[in-house]
Amino acid sequence: MSKAIATTELTDEEILEFHRGGKLVVANSAPLLDPRALSISYTPGVARVSQAIARQPESAAEYTWASRLVAVVTDGTAVLGLGDVGALAALPVMEGKAGLFRSFADLNAIPLVLDTTDNAEIVRILERLRPSFGAVSLEDVAAPRCFELEQRLIRALDCPVMHDDQHGTAIVTLAGLHGAASVLGTALNRLRVVILGAGAAGIACGRLLLAAGISDITLVDSRGIIYPGRAQLTTDKAELARRTNPRGLRGGIAEALRNANVLIGVSSSRVPEELVATMSPDAVIFALSNPEPEIEPELAVRYAAVVGTGRSDYPNQINNVLASPGIFRGALDAGAKRITDAMKLAATDAIVAIAAEDLAAHRVVPSALDPRVTPAVAAAVAAAAGTN
């Protein structure tokens, strides 16, 4: 059974002190120790670089950091499991994500928190800023707006764009299910999966699991089980309603969970212990909401053979950090203009391959700190980009 004991006890004082002054700095790539270095780095030398770029705009990729800079963009409307906290309160999370790109993928990243929820305005802003960056990691934008915003940015910008809450979560979740299925000795396509939450992460998980061959999927939102013809379905929910819930279930989370093999929680809601107890024996529970999982891992392990969360202080961290740094590194290494489904599945396969080397109920995915992960994901993504 998966162990679910927190490895550390975090205090407010420790956390706030760590963040004092912010978590990012901008550093020179070469020291300015003498007048010659200053003349080369700034005036008069830098003018020659500007002239070279003016003559050949493509040389900016060689002489500036833009082609290796990821813009981490949010409007603060769906931050972690906290909800709509606004742009300013989202900044610490974006700083953290930028730090992950730097630490894990050796990529520069800069947080951009935008005080607007107008998709058209966000697209215009990023179009105007396009010379400044090489890729966009869209973060913490509420559904259903996030789906339209991502697609509009993909069409408007000639660079990789990915909404990490959708695709990063789905990629790592699928990798975790591969590992869990192997531990339990069952086939992936035999799993009966319940996805609690039909926002950005839930919709993306549903789509990717379907693409991977899992057909018995039931999505549950705040109004209950999603099925064709149900009232108040968004376009994206209606599309998945036609492709999921093969048993024709109605009702809520109680009806969905009965005899299910897998619970994927991406909802910020709570799941009562008595409902978890109705799942099939040797169940898999990925309670991924942050900072509070849908069910406490200490309770989940009473009923599930494999338990994962989105947190770093429990085993089986099903978290985007396993995917997104490597995906962006691979896309930029390959000079890709888009992040395709093939690249996402390649990232999943790379994570699964590393997990397979040391698989256990409490290790169905590699550690976020495993130094093999990002290089393997980046190489797989770059290779997949080259085949498109």
C-alpha cells in the first residue's frame, strides 16, 4: 500500500520568510569587472548588436535571451486550489514556476501577471510583447475561459504555448496511471476512472486518457455526473459528455465512485471517507488539489493501494513539474512553433520509462527532484517535434 505520511511539517513563519523579497533575481551571464567589459556589455558595444539584429532579425535568437525565455502568464483567476485570488496574489506562484524552469530545465523565465480577464486584451498584450520571449506557459486561468485563451494564443503567436494546468497535469496524471496499473498488474484500458472536477485540468485529463485508450471515464462537476443532454454544459463539457460515461450514470460523486478503480481529484472539493470506501479493492486515488487534497492521504490509504497528491511533502507527487520544464526545453531545443499532442504523449512515455526503473506503490512516478526527468522529457519532446 502507498505510504502517505508527510515528510516535512511546514510552518507559516518558515514559508513566509523563504519568500521574503521574492524568489527570483536577474543575473548577468558575464561579470562586469572592468571598463572593457562594461563597454562591450552596454554602450558603445551593444549598439553593434542592435545594428546586427536590425539587419538580420533572426540573429536575435543568437544575441539575446528571448529565444530561451519562457513567459509565465496568468490572470490569477484559478490559482492552485485557492480560486480567483487576483493577479497580485498569483505572483508568488508564478515566481515559483519561473524558478522551476530555471532549476530543472536551465531556461530563463519571467512571470507576467495581467490585471485583466479579457481574453482579447491578453492576446493583444502578448502579441505586442512577442519579441521579448520565446514561449508562453499559461498558468492558473479559470475554465472555461482558459480553453479559448490558449487556442487564441496558439493562433496568434509563432512560438510554443501551453496551458500547464491543462496539459501538464494531464501528462503527469497519465504517467502516474501507467505506473499504478503496472504495480497492480492490470491493463490501463481496464481501469474505471472517475475525474472529480471538469475545469481546465479535468477536461484535459479526460481528453488525454481517452487518447491513451481508457474508455470508462466518468466526469463529475459541481452539478453532478456529466452526460449528454444534461443542463448547463459548456461546449467543452458537452464534447466530453459524448465520449465518456459509457455506463450512462446519473447522480453525483456517490454514484460515480461506486466500484470505480480510480479517482482523479482536480476539483478543490472534499470527498467523504464513506464514499471512498465504496470504490473497488486496490483502488488508485490521485487527490491532486493544492494545497488541500480532496481526501487526506492518511485516510485514502485505508482504502487505496496507490495514493498520490499534487504536493511535494507526500509520496507520489503527481505534479506538473515532472512535465512542463522538459516540454518547453524540448520544444525550444527543436525550434518548434507548436506543442503538439505527439509531443505531449512523448513526454508521458519518458516519465513512465524512468518510473519503471524503480516502480513501487509509493513510487508510481519519479521524484520531482530526480535529475533524469527533465532531460529525458526534453529529448523525447524534441524528437517528437522533429517528426511532425
